[in-house]
Amino acid sequence: MNPAVEISLCVLAWLVALIRLPSIFRHKAWRSDRIAFRIWIATFFFALTMTFLVTPIGDAINRLTAPNFSRLLAYSSVSLTLYLTASSFMITFPTSENTRQLRYLKPYLLFTIGLLTLIYVLFVSHTSRWVEQPVPATAAEMAFKLALFSYATILCMMMALACYRYLDREMVAVTKYRIIAIIMTASGGAAFFLTKMILTLGYIWTPLGSPTVHIISKVLMTVTAILWAWSFVHNNVYTRALSILRGFRYWLVYQDLTYLVKSLDRYCPPVAFIEEKPSFGSFIRRSEYYLYRATIRIFDEKAFIGDILNRDKGKELPKGWTELTVEEANQIFQALKNIYASGDFWDIVRSFRIASRNLARSRSIGAQEAYGWRPQS
């Protein structure tokens, strides 16, 4: 790997670990929030892993200790990182499958570290200086890599599945998007380590070590590193991103609600506030605000029309109203009469959108019939 890439990834790993450190000490997470502390320990071990993989640092450790000892430290550290992360997710998302699989993680970790240590003591420590290449140079290096990459692939898949099993149970939108980010990170990690396994097996069968697989591996490593860093950002970032995505999603919905508001304005004066016409940019930043204003306007004007339609017999119509106006207003009221202010806000918005579209469709059909148009059989 290029030294610049090694150092960049190492710096990124330490930044993620150190940024969380003040919060860990401030809240005494080792007592108050064991899961948060466990996740931080995982980020710390990952930062150590990336440090041991920086070539100049690894060479210095090897000179001071034993040949290729930095590789054993790096592989053991990343094994601990994966164990701490996977076990944290299984504890945080306690489905029956996750609880059942959790008890196998520690024995699997001990087996993997023991296997890595055995391969190192018997073979890797006696080989020449380790030069990182896509395809191993020796059988000992191949066995050493396969032990780690198979473990890493399995644990990343377990992490992704643990989060996926819980996803439908989560009701908070921001937390759900954070879980999706974790699933994507774990899936990317599993794909990356799988390509590393394929490259490692290139020692046995040369076509597996092709440059194409190596390029795919590097792309997956970069994407996974970015997703991994993104999964640690503050909830406020997820909240803002979710708000913008919702704005894109509900822009057309807002247009339907605006059509409904304009239809109601023809029959009653404003009883709440004058509807603003936001730009697209303003709407995607504050979509909930504008949708809320539109729903309040619709409910108020629906109530106004309902009072007129249910007026006492003989009571005069408002100024400017005729029997035709009453008929047209009743058409709108019938479309809205089964929509109430109680209930989920987004269900109300969807109901108003359906009512708006049905109203537009019925008016279109009415206009076509008024001008003598008939569908051809």
C-alpha cells in the first residue's frame, strides 16, 4: 500500500478515536454506558491496527521485537475491533437470533487469535521481512492472511445481519438511518475482506490474484473507510440529511396540497394565515414546516365550509355564494370529510394528497363531459 494512503487511514482512525475521547471521560462511559465505551475501545484498537500497518512504524516494531511481529499485533488488534463492534451491536439490538449468536463470538475470537499466534510462532516469525503485496509470497503468509480475512468476513456479515434483523423494529427515523449506515459499512467491510481472501488464494491459483480483483479491493476499502467514518457523525447531521431527503420526497406532495388550498380559497376567506409560496430550496430545508402550514390551512377552511353546508334552514349564504357555489364547495367537503386532525401527521398529509388528486380527477372528468367529450370504446 502507498505510504501516503497508510498514513491517511491511520490519521483518520485516530481522529475518530480521539474525537470521542472527551465525551467518554466526561460521562464516565465505562460506568454509565458500557456499550458506548465498548464501541470507543473498538475504535481505539482499530486506530492501533492502522498504526501497526504503517510501514515505517511496523519496521521499527519488528527491529525492536521479532521479525514481522507488527503483523501479529495488527491482525490481533483488528480481530478485537471486530469482536467488540459485533458484540456491541448484538447487545444493543437484542433479537432472539442476535442473543443466540452472541455467545459464540468470544470463543471464535480466542480461536482466531490463538490460530494467528500459532501460525506466527511456527512460520511467519521465521520468514523474511514482510512486504505487503496483493498476492502472498509464501504459504505461511497465505495461511496467516486467510485466518484473519475469513474471521473478518464472517464477523462483518454477522454485524450487518444483526442490524438488519432489528431495523424494522426501530421507530425513530434518525436511528433507523444510522442503522442503515452501519449495515452498509459492515456489508462493505465483508465485501472488502472477501476480495482480500480471493487475492490471498491467488497464491494457490494465479487467476484469483488478477489486477481487477485488486482494484475492486481498493475501491471497497476506500468506500468502507468513508462509510465507517460517516457512521460516527453526530445525530444532528443525520437529522439534517433526513430533513433534506424528506424535502425532495415531499415536494410533489406539497404541490398537491397547494392545489387543495387554492381550491378551498375560492370558497372561503383565509381563517388562519396567508399561505407562503416557498422556493424549492426553501422547501427542502423546511419541508415539515410548510406541510404543517398547508394542513392547518386545509383543516380551517374545511371547518368553515362545513359550517356553511350545515347551516340552519333559511339562514343566508355568505356574500358572493350561490347555490352553484354550495354544490362546488360540497364536492370538496365530501373529499375531505373523513380526514381528521387526530392521528399520525404523515398519514394526514398522504390522505390530503389522495383527496387532492381525486378532486382534480373528478373536475377533469366533469369538464370533459361538459364539453361533450366521451371516451371512445
